[in-house]
Amino acid sequence: MDIMSILGWVLMIVLVGFGIVFDKDAGLVFDNLGNFWDASSFAVVMGGVITALMVSFPMSIFAKIPRHLKIIFMPKKYNPRDYIDQVVDLAEEARTSGLLSLEAKLEECKDEFLKNGMMLVVDAVDAEKVKGILESELDYLDERHAQDRAFYDRAAGYGPAFGMVGTLMGLINMLKQLSDPDAIAPAMALALVTTFYGSMLSNGIFIPISNKLKIRHEEEYLCKMIVMEGIQGIQAGDAPRFLREKLEQLIPGYLVKKGGKGGDEGGGKKGKKGK
């Protein structure tokens, strides 16, 4: 469970709510909360964001939202050193008993990328073809995750835009009531509520989700880069000790200082391809 994500959103709600209800003269005025709710304004902003996303993205992206939330709150832990240990263990087995001996060991491997890549080596597929297949899979992973993040990036842009649309709608209605001075202030406040909604959706929800998905992607990508380099090293016959040292060079310095726990500390630097 990612406590930081939960704590961050809870604190955001509490602090924004406190800012709304706190009055330095009267203390906490909970009636102020009613000033920040308007069903029609919320419908304009949220409805506008959703419909714009419907035009921009296929239904398959919407269907991934529950999966994205699970990745944020209950992420899979990607520890670079665990992957290095697995690869080096396979390298030692291949060095002592040959590549064919890895087939039985790979049946117990839970990581499909490592398992499928090593099976190519066991099946004596050409090294260049193995490299091409692994790089293509990493390219696909990068593009797929980038498309998922683009969904929330676009939503973050649509939020303030439709907030401004709602504000303009409110201002137009206000200008038609200039003959009634008592109606101007409430109409102006109502017009600004939509901007508030749009800013909160963008900066409080969509941008944080996109950023957290990017961190999760970098954690996974780093470990798959380690696996790819390790598979190529095993196929080339690198010594296990040399292979471990080479793979450890892929771990960013800040993770090395903190024990290399990529899944616990955040994303890692990407590999030589510079994605």
C-alpha cells in the first residue's frame, strides 16, 4: 500500500477545506462550504473534461482507470538488486552446467520478460535477434505507458480550460443582471467556482496521477533494462562476477546510497537508450 499517495490526497482535502472554512475573526465557519458547491458549475467542468477525453481517447483507455489506481495505491515492488541476483544466479548456472540446464530453472521464474528472454537464449536464437526482440518489447512498454499517462495529462489541461468556460458563462449571465447591484456579487462568486473546480481537478488529481504513473513506469523500466543487459551478458558468456558489476552500474546513484530498493524509493534512471 502506498501510504504517501493516500496521505497526500487526504491532507489536500483537509487543508483546502480548512482554508475555506477558516475565518480569522469568526474561527471555523462551516457554512462557507456551501459557497463552493454548485451543481451546474460542477457539471460543466467535470462533464466537459469527460466528454473531451471521450473524443480524444478510445474506450480501452477508460477501462484501464481501475488498473491505474491499483498501480498507484498498491504498486508492484521493483527492486533492481533482486533482478540482478536472479540474473547472476542464472549466469552461474549457465557457466557450470550449460545453457540447456536453465530450462528447468526458468519454469519457476515469475517474471515473464526474464523467462521469455532467457528461453530465446536457451533455444540458441541469434544474439542480434534476441537483442532486437527485447528492445522491441521495451519500446512497446514505453509507448503503452506513455499513452496511459497522456490520458491524465490531457485531462489536466482540459480541467482549467472548462473551468474558464464555466467562468465565462457565469460572467455573461452576470452582465445581463447589471441593473440589479445586489445580484452582481453572488453571480461573480458563482462564476469563479468553475475555475476553482478546474484547478482542483488538474492540480489535485490528474497531474499527481500522471506523475505517480511515470515513477512506477521508471521503476519497472529500470528492472527490465537490467534483465535485458543480463540476458545479453549470459548469452555472451560473461563471468557472473563481471556481470553483476556491469548490471550494478545501471542502478542510479541515489538508489545505491539508499540500498538499491527501487520499488520502495521511487523510479530509476533509464538505460542506454535514453527513453
